[in-house]
Amino acid sequence: MKRTWVDNLCHETFKHVLFNKTVTFAQFSKIHALQTSILHKKCLDVFDDKRYLLKDGITSLSYSHKDIRSINDARY
């Protein structure tokens, strides 16, 4: 089985990114059309632009969730 940069991630890395609000990057090689490239890509990021993050900083809802409107109304 082919190993990828994801194999190097561990639970402690996920916790560090989540609780310290940091970003991690991964480096890997890509061979395409007889050319090798070194790529640097964002690996983990505490910011999730696909979900609505609740006040605790951990729990989230999908942006289409019915309770988001009531949460926003309660804040004002």
C-alpha cells in the first residue's frame, strides 16, 4: 500500500491544532509527466469554512442547520 503524508498525522497533532489554533503544513513529492515537484500544502487548520463553529470552539453545525438562526438571534 502506498504511504502518504496523511500517515504521519497523529491524534496529538490534531489536538494541538484544535486547542492552540494553529495550522500545519505537509511536504510531499509529486511525479507527473517525467517531472518531479515538491509541494507544500496546508495539512491541518483550525478554521473550517464548511461549518458554523459554536462558542465552545469545538462543536459545530453545518451552515444549513436550522438552529443557527436562533443562536444568532440570541446573541443580539
